[in-house]
Amino acid sequence: MTRSAPPPTNPPTTRPEHDLLGTRDVPADAYWGIHTLRAVENFPITGRVVGQDPHLVRALADVKRAATVANAELGVLDAERAAAIVQACREVADGALHEQFVVDVVQGGAGTSTNMNANEVLANRALEILGRDRGDYAFLHPNTHVNASQSTNDVYPTAVNIATRRWIDALVVELERLRDAFAAKAAEFRDVVKMGRTQLQDAVPMTLGQEFATYAVMLTEDIARLRESADLLLEVNLGATAVGTGLNAPLGYAARAVAELAAITGYDLVSSPDLVEATQDVGQFVHLSGVLKRVAVKLSKVCNDLRLLSSGPRAGLGEITLPAVQAGSSIMPGKVNPVIPEVVNQVAFQIVGNDVTISMAAEAGQLQLNAFEPVIAQRLSEGARNLTHAVAVLTDRCVVGITTDAALLRARVEDSIGLATALNPRLGYEAATRIATEAALTGASVKDLVLASGLLAADELDELLRPENLTSRTSQESSR
């Protein structure tokens, strides 16, 4: 009698895992475990998960790798487990398994859920590398092995420092491109004479090139301030463990782990001279947030200028024309709006609000730990990411395509009452004021009124009122 083959069995869809609260079933194909499962249930807050921040995931993997190398060298981990964990860290840092980092970026617990998400993903991937099943924690455990010599309280802040530094590096690249775009426009418009304005009223002549050069200078200054503040992130508390005393970490671990992390990241990382202070202090984030706000506020001011200068095109200032990137109205035919500067304005408004959140979160820290670093990290990364994208758009879809009508701007200068200011040294303030007032009342030009009064000869007046002379005094002085 021939026996039939047994019916195929379906593989289990879940695996049991346990923690101090009990046992739960975790999807069998998940690399995360029970701690991550509970965090997902507890923190459905923003809808944005850690895996959507590639710099943070990469930084977590880099920190775990550095810790593993130090632990192996100091005899805390055996070579087999350490090699598997290091390989898993390398893979995650290179972009693998980011979809397995599923906890919300804003969470209670000072970042413990994020750290445990990383521990579980790395442990289960290391188990696979060793030919074992996911969840075989008796052999390689997320806490005992992946988190050896560590605490959330030194891993998470260190990873946030590195991730934030990478966001700022990307922002600086885009700010440099925007600065160069403004500098190129300054050179293009160096001979375009226009009226300068103070308090939105006609002031004295300048060039459009000088106006755009100012924006390039502002950005140069802000890039320098950003770099200075980003350097504060290079001091880390890795090795502090829970409160800064280094409990459960072997002698020499902190120095070895930080040195390895510096080699992995390429940053000149140093260990904080006082790990107890560093574990509770978030001053570097407060400082950076303030500088980021400075950049955003000044960029918003520049975008306000671009919107004013391009207003019209016929009933506004109309001094520059921004590239038309989309139709501006669902009802008004032919209308084009300054949508690119407007979106940068809105990102700037977000960053100002982020700074308030970061300040409150920093102030709310208590005793040996600040429990609110997740929202600090989220606000900083969001602000830097959004501003990076906004600056790129401003450069590529606005600034590089700005044009002007030089003849129109020059005619406005020659018709402006502001030319009377140039007569002060020759005629005195009172006489120049009378000329300016009469020009405003009658609509006559400053030049015609001076000639009619006989106060100056025509050739001397022409020389005094030549717009090129009025706009180049500062540059002439500085070049002497």
C-alpha cells in the first residue's frame, strides 16, 4: 500500500516574543520585535517613522557598529557575534532594512523605543547572517549583545548629533549654491542703476547688482554661523551609559567607541570631558536651532524683497521679473504669482515655530536626563530637511532665472526726487529740501528745477547727478 505524502504545512505567520510585561506575537517576517511592537501601539503620533529619516537610521547603525567593535576589542563580545552585528550595521548604514524602523519619531521614553527598534532589527539580521532564526535571542540578544555597554541615554543623543550634523551639511551645500546664484546675478546686474528704498520710500540710487550682492554676503555670513554651530555636535556622550557614570561599560570603552565612531563617520568626534553633564545637557541643539532660525528669518526677508521687487507687473514695483513656473489664478487670466519665494517664507515660519518647541523641550529636562530629545531631533531634522529642499527650489526655479528691464529702472532714477540728496554737499540741506519738495508738488524733475533756479551750472549738475557716480562711492572708497 502506497502512502500519500503529508499535506504541506504553512509556515507560521508570527513568532512569540516576551518582555517584562508578558508575551506577544510578532510578525514572523519582521526584523523588529516586541519592544518595537509596543512602541508602535503606544505612539501613533505624527505618522512619520524613524525609517523615514535616513540620516538617523544610518547614525544609529554607525553608533552600534562602533560600540560592537569596542566591545569586541575589550572582550565583552566574542568574535562570531561581533562580526555578525558589524555586518548587520554596515548593511543598515548602506540603506538596507530602513523600512523596519517603524516607531514614530515623536515618542515618550527619551528615545528608548528608537534604540530598541535598532537593537531588535540589528539582532535579527545578525541572527540571519549566522544561519539562525529571527527571534533566537538565547543565542544573540538585542539588549545583551547589540546594546552591550550602552544605554539609550548615550546611544540616542550621539546618533541624533551625527544625524543632525549630516542634515546641516546637506543644507550648507544648498545655501552655497544659492549664494553663488545671487553672486552671479550681482555680476550680471552690476551696471543696472535703480532707486534704493528705505521704509518703502525712494531713497538714493544704487545698482541692482549691489542689491543682489547683499544677499550673497548675507548667505556667506549665515553659512559660517551654521558651520560653527554644527561643530558643537562633534562632542558626544557615547560611553556615558545611563546617567554619565559609565556603569556597565568596561574601562576604556568610551574612548575606544568614540574613536571608532569618528573613523566610521569621518567626523572629528570627541568624547565630552564631563559625561554626566553631557547626558543631561542639550545646549548644542538649542544653539543650532537659534542659528537655523537666523538663517530662516534672513532667507524669508530676502524672499519678501523678491516678491516686492517683482510686484505688478504693471501696478507694482516691477523692477525684476521672476521666472513663471505655474499659472497663478483659477479666475484671473494671465496672472503669475511668486510661488517659489512664498513657499520659502512658509518653511521659514515653520522653523521659527520649531525653535520655540526646541527651547521648551530643552528647558523641560530634569535632573540627569532630558526626556524630550525625540521632539528636539524631529523638529531639527524636519527644519533642516525642509529648508534644504526650499533653498534648492529657490535657487533652481527662481533666482537663476530672474531678469530685469535696465532702461525702465534708469528712467525711474532720473525722474526720482531722491536725486536731491546728492545736492546736499553742494547746495546745503535746506536748499536741497526746497528743490525736492517742489519736485514732489509739481511733478518737475530735480534737474530741471535746479537749472531753472540758477543754483548750479548744467555741466556741474550733470556730473553731480550721474547715477553711476551716485552708486559707486562706497566701492571707490574701499578700493583706494
